[in-house]
Amino acid sequence: MSFRAQNQLGALYAALDSGTGREVQRMLSSLSPQSIAQLLESSPPRIRQVLWKLIDREVEGEVLQELPDEVQSQILSTMDTEEMVAVMEGLDADDVADILQQLPERVMAEVLSAMSEHDRQRVEDVLAYDEETAGGLMDTEIVSVRPNLHLDVVLRYLRRHEQLPESTDNLFVVNRKDRFIGLLPLTKLLTTDPSVTVREIMITDVDPIPADMPDDEVARLFTKYDWITAPVVDEENRLLGRITIDDVVDVIREDADHSLMSLAGLDEEEDTFAPVKRTAPRRAIWLGINLLTALLASWVINLFQDTIDKVVALAVLMPIVASMGGVAGSQTLTVIIRGMALGQVGRSNLSWLLSRELASGALNAILWAAVMGGIAALWFGDTRIALIIIAAMVINLVTAAFAGTILPVALRALRIDPALAGGVALTTVTDVVGFMSFLGLATWFFI
């Protein structure tokens, strides 16, 4: 949270503590919907409810659409059907669909039935698609024109609108069957002779986005081509709607949150101020999985209990082998998962990446194993221990590079999120291989 937002939140809390609700309401009315949403997200649940009741009705919908899913759900749970319909009035169809998907199916059906026929149809068109596809992102409020129209006719048509949809940079050109043909940039429309037809100046070398395209692929296209808007079509190339840059920014932010939170086995929608009854069970699952992997590593150590009892130095040094493997593997894992998220990693280049990571891992393994071998020889005065830890570190760091490259690909093939499960799987591999190689070699040398 920014310094300014912290000051605003502190002032609101002070006003609430003093019991001056009108002062809080006045302060909220001076803020943008985005700032109000940030304040709500940064407050404990009890204070959120108080602040929500003091927000102007006119901006409730805009504030609600800016909130994370979990906070949205908390606020929606306090409303009846009429209140929900009123809050969502005036929002884009894709934003309404996102909000409705936080509700139970029964409540969603009630809200939809209470909407006007026009609004309900727009929202249902979006709900027909998975929320993580282009169809789920699109807004059905579009302006389309025919290619045979003259520009002066198009201009008169636009003037009949009270306002154009936000972020409008192009008009969409369609034929009589509503099949997408091309784009008419507003800049060309305004600067070209009005007697010219749309067909003469429209852009046709544009590939529309299929409605079933995954949202992360949509985000990559927007990033690659610097789009502001893009048309969405069905299997028969009929124009369904458009995606705008603000929706894509949300996708990019959610993907970044997902990657960050997944490192700790948490949901990207995790609410910072969620109550204990929600937070504890979510964290318990991955703590339990981690406990199982730790038990596996402990079981491997126990296999070599006699060796450890005879050579105490092994107990001192074996965490180093596992730790170095874990760090090296995490470096590779992070690079590969990032490459997969950007669409850069596939079957065609995986072998090159694997070779690069194995070579890099081997070079670092030789370097730091030699350093650690020298330290161990000086520390314990035993060259056998030095040779053992050198060999074990080389084995584990090369294994870590291999696992860090292959695991994300294998997990994705099994339809398991690499960002969520990759770290746990990698830690298991590096711990087991590290302990097994170090203690196995020690057993061979000393017993």
C-alpha cells in the first residue's frame, strides 16, 4: 500500500473510532472507486462492512468490480437480490459476469431473472464461456459497421450514441451475417474524406481472438502487439464482443499473484485479512503435504543411522548438500515456469534448455563442491569426507538442474499447476537424492 493510502486508511480509522460516520462518508466520497476498493481490501472484515455501508450508492458497482473475488464474496453475502441488481446496474457485461460467478448458482439465477431482458442476455452471453477464456473476458457492448457504408454515414451513426464504449479505438467491420471482416480505426475515420467507404480504409490483416482462447494467451497477444482492444469471434467467425486492455491488465496481475502465492502453496485470491477459520484449513493442506515429503527425507536418513553414529561429521555436513541442491533446483524451476507462462517453452526447445541447465548446473556443482570439499578437509582433517561431499554435491546439483527443467513440463502434462506443486516436488527430489548420495557414499567409504 502506498504512503498516501496508508494515511487515508489511518484517517478513516481515526474518524470511525471517534464515531463521526458523516466525516467518514465525506472522506470516502472524495476518493476514486479504485482508492475506495484498496481501502476496503486493506481493512479487517468488521471495518469493511462499516465502510461499505457509507459508500455512495452511485459508485458501489465500480468499487465492487475492483475488489478481489474473496472480498467481493464477503460483501455480496450481506445483500439481497434487489441490492445486487442495483449495484451491478451500468457495469460492463464481463464485469457483471465476474461478480455473479462469486455467488451460489441459486442466487445467481435469482439475480439474472431480476435483470432487464437486454442486460440479462448480455451477461448470459459471457457466462456461456469459461471465465478463464477470451469469451469470459469479453464485453458484448460493441460498435460495428458494414464495409459498404460511406464515412459520413458512419459519423452520423456514431453521433446518435450518447457515448461510445470505454477504450474504443476501433470500430469493428462485419458483413450481413455479422462475420468479422476488419477494423476501422477512429483516427482514420476522423481524418479521411467522408465520401470514402469503410471498405477503402479498413484494416483487414487482423486476426480476431477465438472465444475459447485461454486468457493467458490473450494477455500475451495484447502485450506483443500493444493492443487497446481486440475483437472476439466464435467458430464461424461471427463477432461476439471485444476485449479491452483493462481486462488484460487484470489477467496479468492475477497471473502474477498466482505465481507468487503458489510458491507458498496458497490461493492467489487469499485475503490478507481473512478470518482464522478460512486461513488455517487452506494452509493446513500444503503443510500436510510438506510433512509427508519431510518424512520421506527423514526415512532416507534413518536408513544410514549406523553410518551417522560412526561418523558424526556427516550429520553436520549433510544439510549443506540438500540445501545447495534445493537452491540450484529452484533457480532452474523458476526460469522454466516463467518461460512456460510466457509461452516460450515447448517440445521444440525443451532439449536445448535441458542441456543448458545441465551444463550450467555441472559447472556450478564443480566450483562449489570444490570449495566445500576444501572447507570440509580443513574442518575435519579427513580427505575422505571432503571427497564424499564433493561427489554428493555434484550429483545433487546436476539432479536439481534436471528435475527443475523436467518437473514443470511433467506436471503440466498431468494437468497439475507447476507453480503450485513444482516447489514441493523439487524439494522432495533434492532432499532425497542429496541425503541418499551423501550418506550412501559415506557408507561405502567408512563401512
